[in-house]
Amino acid sequence: MKCEYLSLSQGPIINPRTHIRTMQTSTATLNLLRLSSPSLPIGAYAYSQGLEFACEQAWVHDAESTQAWISGLLHSTQTHLDIPVLVRLYNAWRSGSNDQIKHWSQFLLASRESKELHAEDQYLGNALSRLLLDLDVLHAEELVAMNYMTYATAFSLAAHAWKIELYDCCSGYLWAWCENQVNAAIKLIPLGQTAGQRVLSSLIEIIPSALQKGIVLQDEEIGSTAIGLGIASANHETQYTRLFRS
């Protein structure tokens, strides 16, 4: 009978090949955490995506309405627009298809409901692309030169370059969006930190199903209709007092 441990001091026996694969996976996971972190220096914290106006109008005023607002947008916009486009951009970087990168980036920009949301997408995309250039990520130079930049365009390149799997890339993208929305609600309502974590817990439960649906959408099924988001974002442009840029 083989003993699993050589000794208490030596620790468990590790297969070198398995250990190497684990290290590679860990590196990709750590890069995903960096890419999804709110401390990523691209200014995502400055945007609420219409949530500020929704709070001003008391559409969103407590934990329950916060969860309803964010989960509703998670299904109507992220699942049906951002995630399927992110999948196509990721695959386009992997195959080296510049035409597909341009097409889906322009499609995503054209799908934004307001001037603020359009500008936010370009700003975050440009900020992330400049960061990737400073980090010497392959293809970042051509990314910076694009005039149809989106956040998803830069995010998908980073995920491809850092060998992050497609499903994990999409998970990180959705998590970053959800966390930013909750952080905005914490400041605006204001929502307590514990209440914010409860909202995040509820969102974690629905993110997997949102991903499974969004990843397999066909081209003709991509698109979103979020009337409340459009109204909130458009009105936010002329809101008298504002903490956020969208």
C-alpha cells in the first residue's frame, strides 16, 4: 500500500506534470482577477450606467430594488448583448480576424442606448488598451490605434493574451460589471456594505445561467432592449447634481 505522504516535513507527493499545468492555470486565474479587479486603473468606478438617475427618482432605493435593477439589466443587456459580443471578439482575437474585431466592436458601440453609455464604453476601452500597451501585451499597439474601441474589445484581447479561458473571461466580465453596479448603489442610496454583499450573493446565483444563455446566442439573436436604462442614462446627461459620469 502506497503512502500518500513521504513524511510530515516533505508534504504530499506531487506529479510534476500536473503541478506545471496547475501553475499555468493559476497564472491565468490570477490575471483574470487582475482584469476584473475594481483597482484596475481604467476609471470604471466613475460610471453608474444610469443607476444614479434611477436612485434620484427612487426607482432604486433599497437592497431589494437594487437587486431587481441590476439583475434586470444583467438579463436584458449583458446576457443578450455584451456577453455574446465578447465571445465573438475573443474568438476574433484568437483567429486573427481584424474584420470581425471591427464589426463586433462597432456593433456594440451602435447598440449603446445613450451618448453617455457610448462615451463610457469608448473611454474604458481606450484606458484599458493603453494599460495593456504599457504592460507589453501582444497586439495592444494596434488596439490603441482603433477608433472603434470598446471595453469588451480590450477586455477580450487581455483575456486571450493572458490565456484566460473563454468561459472564465465572460465570468470575470460579468462579475466586474455587477460589482461596479453594487458599489455605485452603496454610494448612491446609500446601501450598507453588508446589504451590498447580500445583493452580490444573489447576483452570483444567477450569473452562471446568464452566461450559459449568452454564450450560445446566434448572431441574429444578439441585441438588447432596456427602456429603463435608456431613459435613466439620457436623463442623467442633464441631471443637476451628479457623482458619476454616466
